Amino acid sequence: MHKYCNDIAENSALIQSLEMEEVFESIKFPVRKIRIKTSAVLDTPVSYGFLHPVIIMPKDLDINDKDTLKYILLHEYMHYLWKIVSVVVVCIHWFNPCMWLLYWYMDKDTEIFCDKKVVQILHEDKREMYARTLVNMALWQNESKILANNFIKKSMLKERIVMIMKFKKTSLVMT
């Protein structure tokens, strides 16, 4: 799988547009520059790489809407952060078989975790637009289905949308 992903990343075209740079800079990622590429092989945005992170966008995806692009980049960035945290935890607790099992099961919860983090970053009035972006991506993927992804599963998508719309920011101080 790693070789397949690496081949896709290496054979993807680097996106170098002013609009993309503006959106990327507006997000203010605290991590070093993440390269953004496009590939005709993928039907869903993917984050890849640990030391040299890359976000690969489907070639046919319309990225002219800056809000949609921002939501996609934020979501994929959260995947990257989640990957860093999970790998570090597994490296520290490599001797614990429960940790490896947990790492294996985390894949299902990754999408919901990323959605929660994106919703925490966005203003409350942007939640609906983010949820619509997920639905539009699922519809777009069904039209151009090449690689299967759990993102397409209706029950998973429904669970994610419900979580996004019911999400409440919590504070440290209880009133």
C-alpha cells in the first residue's frame, strides 16, 4: 500500500496557483509547508507523508470555491496531525499490544475526529457549509467512483453530518 501511495504522490502534479496559495496562507498551518498536488487516479482528497506531507486533490475536483477548498485542506491537515499523534503514541508504547489494536481501530474514528477539529476551528455559522461540502464531495465521488473509500458509505456520512450539526464548543470554565 505504501508503494502504491508513494507512486501516486510522486506522479501527481504540484498545484501552483495564486488562489490556492491565498487559501493555504489564510489557514495558517503551524506545520511547515505542505505540498498540494493533483492526481487523475484519486477520487477523494488524500493526505500522505509523514516527514514530507502532501495533500493530493483529485484532478477533476472543482477547486475554484475558496470556502470548499479551505474546508478540504483543513480536513486533510487534521488527518496529517492525527497521523503524527497516533504514530508517536504507538512508537512510545510499541510494547503494548492493546496500543497496536487501538491504532488499527482508530481508522474508523479518524474521519469524525478530523470533522470535530475542523468544526472547532471554523465559526459556528460555517458548520452547515462544511457539512454541505462533505455531502457534495460524496455526491461527486459517486459520480466518479474509482477508488472505494469509507467516506462514501451513507451511514458514516450521516453520522458525520449529525455530529457536525449538533457540535457544541465547550469551555474549560463551567458556568
